[in-house]
Amino acid sequence: MSGALESALRARRESGGKCLVPYLTGGLGDDWLETMQAVAAAGADAIEIGIPFSDPVMDGPTIQLANDRALEAGASPQSILDRVRGADIGVPTAVMTYGNIAYRMGWDRFANTLADAGVSGCILPDIPLEESGAWTAAADQAGIETVLLAAPTAPDERLPRICERSHGFVYAVGLLGITGVRAELADSAKVIAARVKHVTDKPVLVGVGVGTPSQAVEVSEVADGVVVGSAIVQRMLDGGGPEGVAELVAEFRAALDA
Amino acid sequence: MAMTDPSSSGRFGDFGGMFVPETLVPACQELDKAFREAWADEAFRAELHRLLTDYAGRPSPVTVCDNLSEELGCQVLLKREDLNHTGSHKINNVLGQALLAKRMGKTKLVAETGAGQHGVATATAAALFGMDCVVYMGTVDIERQKLNVFRMKLLGAEVRAAESGSQTLKDAVNEAMRHWVAVVESTHYCLGSVMGPHPYPWMVREFHRVIGDEARAQCQALLGGVPDVVVACVGGGSNAAGIFSGFADTDALLVGAEPAGGAAVGRAVPGIVHGSFSYLMQDEWGQVLEAESISAGLDYPGIGPEHAHLAAIGRARYEPVTDAEVIEAFQLLSRTEGIIPALESAHGLAWISRAREELAGKTVLLNLSGRGDKDVGQMMDILG
Ligand SMILES: Cc1ncc(COP(=O)(O)O)c(C=O)c1O
């Protein structure tokens, strides 16, 4: 199953470029939707839309804070997806949230709601391969691309099974740890990118611990591109607004294109 | 209907599973394998038995409470987990896990704690085995359980505040999991209840099974059979799982007492958090709600998956009790039997006291999961 997300990322790769997928927290501030549109215009190949969850165990302080603020402002999965539905963001999108948000709405209803909102993909970091059956059945049916994570701890035999079941791209986790900006790119980032690239032809993007344009460039020597979360969300939290966040995304784009 | 092993996917009926970030999947699978091997190894069991006996002071006695029985109109027996080293049932699980961690070559332990009892037990085992220990505890709990915070530090553990969300047990679990993701290769996550991803709910129950096995034999000697009712308080559900496992295959009524402000089973809405699919207090969108209880150890919005299963099939009953009833029960046991219970354990007695008409003339075994020393300061403030 190949959809708009995978097509866009493959197109970027085939043109000789590197993929840039920023993560933005849905419902954070009044202008989050405009910010996504500005980010798309600034050179993102696709956008991850975070739907806040009360207990995000894969996330560090920046995204936790963004989650809390969005929830306090009354954001819900429905309110976020309602706004996405009416908008033309300009690039394919994937929702990133936690399993209970999807389960609570119902696997089928959640998948259909995403499809109805024009969302292409979905990432549920606490639904690993072994637990993914019920969700992927619903997602496949609705035409939603389920992106799975591949972590540095995975033994070799596990990686092909993850890549096989992942659609849109394969999300290679850059380090042992949670989301957040680090001073240096972890050694594990290129290693996992290479291990995953070795077993799949699907786009391989490294996320978690990629926080600066130079780190993005460094890991993209091996990977097909990057997911950038906390650095972008921090700019949103700092009140960067559509322009300020787009400016940061443009810096990543320029560095990757150079 | 006995409490059997979970399915190969870690399910008790519909509940359980391994809902963790991909980074942790290999660690959980490795733990599952290591536990299976260790639990089938006579030498491991003998070593654990030696520790439980010589170090923790097992077997814990069963006390027949004549004064209390007279007051309540039913015969109450207490399984005295309060007399264990470190003051609660938590030591059973911790010695098992620390021994297993050592066997797996891990040199560090990380744990979450609510009331601090599990944190103290983990810090104790770490001291004994010469391991490093980090314990996450909600800021609110650090305040209300100061004594245990000091004990942990004295034992050489580092206590870190969980400042997110409700700043209680739920958030301490989040922080412990986040910590574990980053150090999974060197560190064992010593989870404190029958919750979390497979194999924890099963493994922790097996390490606490000793409570039920001992109590079964002790009741046989004292009563010539099994008690009519077996009662335990339920936070995540480890002390309850331990004592229930000794009686699940009898016709004893099994009752878990939940705090009214944290009654996950009472509301019976299933959900996914902290690694397993179980009953979970949550809003209409799946955001986890904050539990509210006088007792830090039960201040948790979820429950272990095996309890969700036991409730769903009707093998065990789960009853909510209020903080006010717990305060009453705390004083009742102190006054009638000279035993100051942990606030958690007082929940079980609170239910017995409320249900005394239903229980009239029956034999009731209560798991006294811990002693109340840690709660005396808090109760001084409440009772004035
Ligand atoms: C004495 C005591 N009993 C019970 C509990 C609750 O845990 P569980 O439900 O896992 O037995 C605690 C937790 O801190 C405790 O300290």
C-alpha cells in the first residue's frame, strides 16, 4: 500500500534531495494551522501533526509542555482534525499520537476520521509491531499509511519485519531516549539509518535527537531524510508564529539542499 | 478458575499486552525469556527463597483478630505483610526482580514509587546487591511521604521528582519509562505492581504468589479450610494479585478495595497506558484522568490487566471505598488490635467494615499489605 506520504518522500529522494518532515503540535496556539501551511511553503515534504496525549512516554520536556498547553486550551482529536479537514496544508500529513487516543475513538472510526480529514499517515509510537494488528487492519482499510518505528535496540532479524509492515516511510529512532534537542548527533543515528536502509527500499527518515540543520545534514549522509520535532515545537512555544517557525524550517531545507 | 499464565502475547483474556515504544520491545522480550528461565530454575528459586526467609523475614504470620472480629461480627484474619522487612509486601517482588536483574547482567535499577514503599524496597535491594538505584516519585508524594524519601536516600538511592501532570504515581511511571528508554541496556526497570507491559503483570504476580501460597496453608491450619472471603486493597493490584493467586481456584469470594477517587474497575472503561491494555480512568477522548486518594500508593488511574480480566469474568469483585471510611478503618485497627495499618491496607478493612452485614458470621482474610509508620505524620495532620 503506497499513498500520498510515501509518494512525496520517494519523489524527493528520486530527485536527488533529502526529505524534511517537521513535527508540529496540533492545537498549540491559535495559529498552529497557519504555521503548518507556512512550514509546508518553506520546504517541508510532509508534516507530522501531533495530537496531544496526557501521558506521552516517548516525549521529552518540550513536547510534553506543548501537549499540556494544547490540552489546557481545549484541544481534542476531533477539534484538531476538524480544522485540518477544512484546510489545504499543501503537503501530505501524518498524525502522530498515542495508541489510547485512537483506541478510545475506535480503531475504525479513528482511521476513517483521519482519511476524511485528508491525513495520509499515522504514527502511534506505543503500538509496536506485535500489537499493531487491530490498528493496521483499520488503517489499511481506510487507506491510511501506518509508519512504524525502528529502534537501535532492534536485533537484525526484527528490522525487515518492521520495514515490511511500515508504510509512508520507516521512522528510524536516532538514539536511545525520548524526543528532545541534543547538543550532538548521537553515534547511533547513522548506525540505525544504515541498518534500516540495508533492508528496505522505503524512505528511511531519522527522528528523535535531530535538532539542528547541521545534525540533519550529518545524518542524511546515510538516511533519506529527517523528522524534526522538539526544535520546531520549541519555536512554536517561544511564540515564533507562522513566520518564525517557517524561517527555522527554511534553514533546515537550505542546509539539506546545499 | 485459577489465575493461570498469560497467553504468549501477554494477555489475560482480552487484557494485557506489550504496548511500549519500539525501543523497549527487545528489553521486554528479553525480560520475558529471562524470567521464564529463572522461574523454571531450582537454583534461582532456592536463592530467592533464602532471601525471602533470612533477609525479609518470611513467612509472614496470619493473625486472628478477636477484638476486631467481635466489633465487626465476622471473623477477621490478617495476613501480616506489614511485618516484612521494609514494612510492606513490596519487598517480595523487589527481591525477585533484583535477583533476576543481576542474573541478566544489569547493574542499575530504576523504579517508580507512590507511597514510597516500593521505592524503599527497591533501594533496599539495590543496597544489598550493590546496584545503582534511581527512584522517580511525584512531587506531591515527595511532600506527603517525606519519611520514605529520607529512607531511600539513606539507603543510597537517588530520588528524582516527577513534576509533570498530577505529580503522583502515574507521572512517576511516565518518568521511569522515559528514563528506561535511554538506559535500557544497563538498567532494569523494577516496576512496582502488576501493571506495565508483559511480562511485568505476570512476573510481579508470580513474585507475590508467596503471599497467597503461605496464607492458604496457614488458613488450612487455623480454619481447617479456606476463608469465605479474601480481601485486599488495589492500586496497581500487586498485593491483591499475590493473595488472590492462593485462593483463585477455591470458592472463596475475592474482593479488591479501590479508592473511590481512583476506581478504574468501577468505571470499567478499557484503555492503553503504561504498556498494557486494561481498565483506565480517562475522558471521552482518551486522556488519562488524575486519580485522587488520601493514600499515595493507590493514587493511580489504572489497574493491572489481570484484575480487569478477573472483574470481567466475574471471579473477583472490586469495591470503591471513600477516604473518610479509610480514616475510620485506620483508627479502628489501631484501637482494637494494636496494629497501625498502612493507609493503603486500611482500604481493605474499610470495605469489610462497611460490608459487615453481608459478612456476618463469615471468615474474612485481609491482606495487611503494609504498616502505617509512613502515614502517621499525614494522619496527625488530618486527625489533629
Ligand atoms: C502498603 C501498600 N499496600 C498497597 C499498595 C498498592 O500497591 P498494589 O496495589 O500493587 O498492591 C502500596 C503501594 O505503594 C503500599 O505501599
